[in-house]
Amino acid sequence: MHAPTWLRRGLLGVLAALPLWFAAATPSLAADSAVVLMYHRFGESAFPSTNIRLEQFDAHIAELSSGPYTVLPLPDIVAAIREGRELPDRAVAITIDDGYLSIYTEAWPRLRRAGFPFTVFLSTDPIDREFAGFMSWDQVRELKAAGVTIGGHTATHLHMAANSPARNESDIARSNARYLEELGEIPKIFAYPFGEASTRVQRIVQDAGYDVAFGQHSGALGASHDLYYLPRFALNENFGDMERFRLVVNSLPIPYSDMTPINPTLAENPPIFGFTRAPDAEQINGLACYAADQGQVQVDVIGPRVEVRMDRAFSNGWARINCTGLGRDGRWRWLGMLYYVPRS
């Protein structure tokens, strides 16, 4: 769910040679993209892979409060992207997954003081079973009454790409029934647990009444993206430092079409990954692509087409591919994809 060390080191190594003044120096412009951030836990150091330290989170909020950013409700950003309406340059949405108690005790007071809207993608079974460390329905209702968006995240937080259609359908149906019972409505925005999906899972989510769905692959959100597999930048203790945070909140998408493979669950491993850049796309300097556990991989650019070749097959589980490059304004252009690799 988080950017691997090879990608982080590669990006931050280049970033270290660049001035960071562009965030403050570039005027605010209308844009057709946004950055969506993803958190899980706050100040829970026993779970570093899903936790953000409070001092890190405070620094993120300070940056968003003092810099040239506009933090908007996620539904507003989604609506603008779907309808082709302009957004403020450096529009940002904040999302939090699962429903841990530290959302209520630590994140919400800080975000409320900053005046920042946010979305919680909520799995219902841990709340129903009163698991330790999770919010209660009373606390969720308090968040919702204060304007926090509640999104769908299944009942059991299952691995959807590895489960049967019947299991996925029943799990979503149970969570939707609980949202309706406890909150009075079923959410319209969904996030896949673990960021894992497939074309069949996407259809199930769509048929369940959701308008859009988010994964856990890195990249700025733009009009090119599949509405049922939208990107988010994951932040945790290891990948929550200010260098990386400034990098991602200032990033822009790479407009594309004809991505292959389009199914987020791989049928062929390694995949023949590629995409076609938009005809009017700007020049990107130093476009490079990185694959999980392989580092930088071969990129062939033939006109607008970008073809990426991996050296070897991915291991079972997650397979990440990230392509990045610098625009003339000094901001990163970023296109990422997360694939689920079934056990053979």
C-alpha cells in the first residue's frame, strides 16, 4: 500500500537537487487535476506501516495551511473531474481508511482546527463487533453530523480480488445495509480494501450503487483515470517526511489513454505495461518508470506511446509500477498503477 524504498529513494534523490521554491512561487491557476491523500492511523506507533506520527501529521497540516493549496471535500473534487469542471491549482483531498479510533481522537481535532474537510472510508464489521481501537457508531455519526464524508469500504475489509463474486456482493450488501441503518444513507464513494481490484470487482462495486472507487496506487488524479480505480498517495511513518509530502501534493497527472493491461488483476506476469500520452500533452523531462522490487525498468517511447518492460515476473500479491518525470514548471508528473498478482 506504500511506495517502496527503491521508488522513494529515486524520486527524492532527484528532488534533493531541485529547489522547493516553485510551490510558493507559481501562481494559483485553474486545473483539471487534484491530489488525494490517504492515511489510516494517527499516533499509533505500534503499527508503523499504517500509522502517521502526530508530529508528521501536524507538519502536513501546517504545509497545507500555509502553502498554495486548496483542501476540498472529496465529493467536490470527484464531481469536478467527472463533469470536466475546473479545480483550483493544487487542489487536495484528505482520506482516511478503515475507521480506527485515532481518527476521532487525534485526526479530527487537528483537521477541524485547520478547517479541512476529509473523508473516512469505513469498514462496518469492526464497529459492529466493537473491536478495540475502532470508533463506535455514535462517534461516526458525530463526524458525519460535522460534515465529514463517509465512504464505503466493505463490511469485513476482505481481499476482493481474491474472493468470489458472491462473497464480494454479499459483503458490500451487508456494509451498505449497515450504513443505511446507522447513518441514514448509503455512501456513493468507495475505496477497495488494500487497494486490490479487478474488472469484475469494479463492476460489482458499480452495480452496488457507487459512483467512483479508489485504489491505493500513487499518482495525481486527472480526467484520464478510470472512475472505478482512482489513485491516492499513501502516507505513513516511513513515507510521511516533508520532502515526500511536498513532492506529492505538488504533483500533476500524466494524461493518458489505452493503458495496458487495464485489469487491475494480472492475467500475464510480467505484464506488457504501456499507455498512450494525450496528443496535446506537454513535454516531460526524464520520464522514467519503476517496478516493485526491480527498480528502474526499460521504457520505450515511440511517438505518444510509452511501453514499459519488466526484467522478471512479480511475486504474488502487489505489483506496483510508477512512471514519473518533471514538467517545465519543476513539478512532478506522476502515473502509477497497482496490480494484484494471484497465486499461481
